[in-house]
Amino acid sequence: MDQGVDNPTFVTDDDLNVGQNSKQENIAKVEISKQEIEEGPCGWGRFTPSWIQHCNNPKGYLVFYSLLGVIQGTLVNGLVNIVITTIEKRYDLNSFTTGLISTGYDMSFCVLCLFVSYYGQKGHKPRWLAFSSFMLGLGSLVFCLPHFTGDLYNYGAQIRDTCATLHSNVSRPTCDPSTATKSSNFLLVFLLGQLLHGVGGTPLYTLGTAHIDDSVSTEKSSLYIGIGSGMSVLGPAFGYILGGQLLDIYIDVNRISKVPLMPDDPRWLGAWWIGFLLCWILAWCLVLPLTCFPKHLPVFLFLQILLKNPVFMSLVIAGTTEAMVITGFVTFMPKFIENQFGLTASLAAILGGAVLIPGAFIGQIIGGLIITKLKLQCRNVMRMSAATCILSLLSALVFVFAQCSNQPFAGVNQDYNFNSTAENIDLMAPCNKDCNCIRTYFNPVCGANHVQYFSACYAGCSNASITDGVVMYHNRNCVQK
């Protein structure tokens, strides 16, 4: 046999069929890949009207994403924070308990973050956002349920904080322990509402930004994400302003004309629940529009790779420490302003929003613009972040070194003879020992001697008058002229 001649190759019909089948399979795979990559029509199943296709682009998605971010910020970082003092008074809760309620969102977010990020990136991200909107609305509805399931607010008799001797006919209010115990049971309802808020907020910040990043070019991604983040920061501003105005409305709106109280009365409680009802309606209104957006190419995340990435872990640590500071600050700052400066809950909420929100909103937008206009790469973006963090840290040092002297407080940091080194400093003194004062009623007043007193009763004042809306106390036994 001649070795230089190749053996002939015979192709059978079966081989041809196999080749055609492989080709068809490859074509099918290409079509499936194109379906995953390409953006489909905007609609619900076969219902894809032409007028709704105007929203079938990144800008249309950004609008609804931003609206959802505003609602989430209004709820979690706005309304919840400013109604803390009202909820404490209404349901007899302490600061530790309300702090636990506030952290319910973060607990839920931490537990679900990895789960939602891993499974959500394989699925339909806009529909995950629709789920987010539904859960935010449900959490808002649950959070305000105590108002509708509980009894009407009993504001009680007028509290007389002037000096009344033991032999006088002035009655002192008493506390019913059974009512306090019953009201504190609503703690679980508030906590459940916050947990549902966390369930709704998780897809928003894990999958929402990823969907934007998948839909636009790298150059525009920073701008779009900056706008979305800026709108989410704008939400707390709406929450502070809206909630502050609603706290000027009596808690039981159907009894406004029958209640002889004013917002500056210690017994006044505002309609904290109205804002949550509005957010419930608005959040559920976004569910249907968000489900019409098509699916994009999934983004696969590898947890082990990320955990070994020093840049990613540094960002996680930075975000965690920032959240530790901001969460406590925004939660209790309105309460601190209210108690420290003697303001109403409504005004304290408005001032808190005016301080916190503008800087955060402007910073988000400017950051996105700088990255987009200068076309900064990852390394330069990290440098800019480090520089702004250092600047923020230096600015925060003001709170470390700034000190305010203690206000002279009779019976607290000095006795009634202005002796701050006295051994036995007590609220009771010979000048008010027969006044029958209520130690649980804290309504501080300022004396003509620029000394603060626990209440007008502890200042030894026996009567009061109102001049131009200002309460003036007279016959001050404990206030030296």
C-alpha cells in the first residue's frame, strides 16, 4: 500500500444531520444570548402599548428609581426619626426601645443583603424593585397600625406646674401602670414595620444601582448613579418637612375641634401616622410601573473573590463606620434639639432636616458630576473619596473640641444658693418643700437670675400669667432677685 496517499473520508447522512443539529443549537444559543443582552419592549407580557415605550430607556428607569429612593428616604431616614419623641410619649417607650426600633431597618438589610444581591442579579431587576416598592408600602402601613388599633389618645387634665401646698385643693395627675404596659406591647408592631422597610430597601440599593450600571455607558454611569443617590438623600428632607408640618396637627384628627390644646402644650401629640399612610399609597403606586421595565444582562457576583479584594473590603469598612455615625446622629438629633433648646417636635424636625439634608443632597450630585465631567478612572475616584473623607473628619473634630459651659441648674449641678460644690444637691429645698411638686414632670423654666429650674413649681412660683403668648411666673420663692 502506498503510504503517500491519504485514506479517503466518507461522510454519511447521519454525520450531516449531526452537523445541522449542532449548527441549529449554536444559532439558538446566539438568539438566547441576544435576548439576554438586548433590551426588550416596555410592558406587561404581550401588552406593550406604544406610548409607554417613551419610558423604555435609562432615563425613564432613572425617574422611577429616583421616586422610589425618595419614598424610601422619606420613610426610613425622615419620618421614623422625627416621630421618635411622639411615639415615646404616646406608647410609653424609652430611648433604648425607640433606638431598637430605629435599627430594625439596618438589621433586616444586613441579613438580606447578600441573599438579594446573589439571587436578584440572576433575575429580573426591575421586578425586584417592584417588590421593594411593595414591601416599603407594607412596612409603612404596618408601622402606623398602632394608631388605628389603639384607643384614642387621653391627654389628661391640665398639669399645674406652679407651687401648690399640701393643704391646697390643687389635684395632681397620676399614672396608670396598666395603660403603660398595654401601650408598650406595640413595640413589636413598630419593629415589624421597620423590618419590612429593610426588606424593601435591600433591592433598591443592591440591584437598583446595578441595573443602572448595566444600562448605560461607563462615562454616564457615575452621573446616573449620582442623581439616583442624590434623590434618595432628598427623601429625608421631604420626611423632615412633611413630618414637621404634620406634628402641628392633633394626633386624633377627628377630635381637633374638641381638644383645647395648642402645639406648645406638653400634653400635645402630633399626627405622626399621616405621613406613613401617604408613603404607603405612593409606594404601592410605583409597583405597577416598575414591573413594565425589561430585563437586562445579569451581573454575576462572587462572594469569595470580593472578600479577598482589599479595595472592596476597605469600602465596606468605610461605609459601615459612616453608617454608625450617621444612624445615631439622624435618629436622635431632632430629639436632642427639642429637649436641649425647648422647641416643639415640629420645629425641631424642620431644623434637623435643614441641617442634615442639603449638604448630603448637593454632595451626591456634585460627586457624580465631577466623576462624569473629568472622566475619572477607579484610582482617581478612590483618591477623591479619600480626600473628601479626610476633609469630613477634620470638620467633625469641631464637635470634639467645641465645649459649652453647663447652664446653672438649681438642684442638679448646684444648690438653690448657687453653690456648685455643695455636698447634698437636691431638687427639694426649704423654698419649695411645701409645694407638692411632681418630680416626674420636667418642664424647665429660666429664672430672672439666669438659673434654670426643673419646673415653675420647684422654683417656688405660686401663679402665672400670659403676656403676648409668653408665660410669666410670679411669686418666685426660690429665685433670688
